[in-house]
Amino acid sequence: MGALAQEVVRPSGGRLHLHPGLVLGGTMLVLLAGAALLAPVLTPYDPNAQDFDLILQAPSLAHPFGTDNFGRDVLTRVLYGAAIDLRIGILAVLFPFVFGSLAGAAGGYSGGWVDTVVMRTVDVLTAVPFLVLVIAIVAFLGPGEVNVLLAIGGVGWVPYARLVRGEVLREKNLEYVAAARALGFRRGRILLGHILPNAIAPAVIFLASDVVLVILTAASLGFLGLGVRPPAPEWGMMIAGGREFLANGWWVAAMPGFACMYTGLAFILLGDGIADLLRVRGQ
């Protein structure tokens, strides 16, 4: 991430100069979220309405992203699909972030059997590739947005636990923790009120890139037919449906693919900016 980094915040005449990646990534995400929320206003078409007189129409003024094999407007489906993929991407990282951070913090601070249980569970889940494990869980539970969220959330907490545990192991031996113990603070207050706020930064940085991974995972599940149920306009499912028409309707798969790339780039830029912001403030 340092490749994109310049300085995030630098005092200069009382003003703050923001990292360009942070500004650009945030702007891109705001535009994407706004387009998803305003989809009914931005496009006059129903994302699931079929018109067999407009099958595989090339991009035009009436249909800027063309139409698919059912005559549905691809731009409309991409805009409505943004809401689905963003919802999955954000909701599926909230539980892993909270649970993984708390589990890693508890294991790192307490040590003993608590740390053993947390880390052995982490080792077991790490032994199986993330995507393979998610596919297996979704295949067992069945396709659908809720099951995708459960599958990703159930195994996605592992990297957060590892990151926070490592930071807590470092922080708990510092002088301010010893001072808190000397003042008689309880273990829970020391961990949650003092150590965790200082150890959470790597997990917050990883959060931005993890949203990209989750969105790509959801798209992969949709491509395999294990994601959101049709005819919902989920990007992965749209790409899967368009792969059969690459010769005479490339736009059907390409447009949702570009949407995935745009979203991933936005979160990567945002995460890079957050990383440098925290790095500079920590100096």
C-alpha cells in the first residue's frame, strides 16, 4: 500500500493536506453509493423487466450499457446490483471485524487456555482456503444473500483475530498498561479502554481491503450459481450469464466486470489512505 502513499496529513499554515488516494477513493465510493441509492431516479427501466424485442442490443443512447439476452437494460441492472454487492460487502465484514478483534484481543491479553482456544480455532480455519470453505458452507446452507453473509462472516474473522492479537501482545507490555494495573483498573477496562484502541489500527486498515475480497467472493459465488438468487441483478451472476455471449454481446459480462473493478479500486485507494493517515498520526 505504501506505493501509493505520499503524506496524508502535514501541518502547513494551520491546514491539513489529505492523501490523494483517500480523497479519490472516498469520492468514488460516494458516487457509487449515490448511484445505487438513486438507481430508480437515474434509470427509467425495471432491472428485471424483459423485452424480447431488445435482446442483445449494443450500447446506445437509449441503453448506454446495452441490453442482455433477455432484453433487460444492463446499466439499470448494474446500478441496482451495486446496492446488493455493497450491502453484502459491508455487512459481511462487520461481524468478522468486531468478533475477530475481540477474540484476538482476549487471546493476546489473557494468554493461557483462552489464547490456545482462539489460536487453535484460527489454525483450523486457516488450514482450508477461504473461498473453498465459503463455497462449502453456502453449498450446505443453500444459495441466497443471507446464507452468503453467514458463510463469509463465519470464517472471515480469522485475519482480524491474528492482527489484533499480535498488536495486543506488543501493547500489553508497555508502560501505560503497567501504570493502569498499578492504579487498580480492572482487566476488562484495561483491555477495552486502553489496549484495544491502540491495537485496532491494523484491523481497521485491513477492513477496507477486506470489503473488496468479500465483494469478489460474492461475485464468485454468483458466478458459480451459489450466490444471490436470480433474477436479482448481482454482478457475479450477471458476469456468469454474459459469458456465453462474449462474441456478439461482450457488454453483458464486461459492464458488471468493470463495476467490480471500479469498486475494488475505490476501496483499495481508501484503505491506502487510511493506512497512511494512521501511520502519520502514530509518528
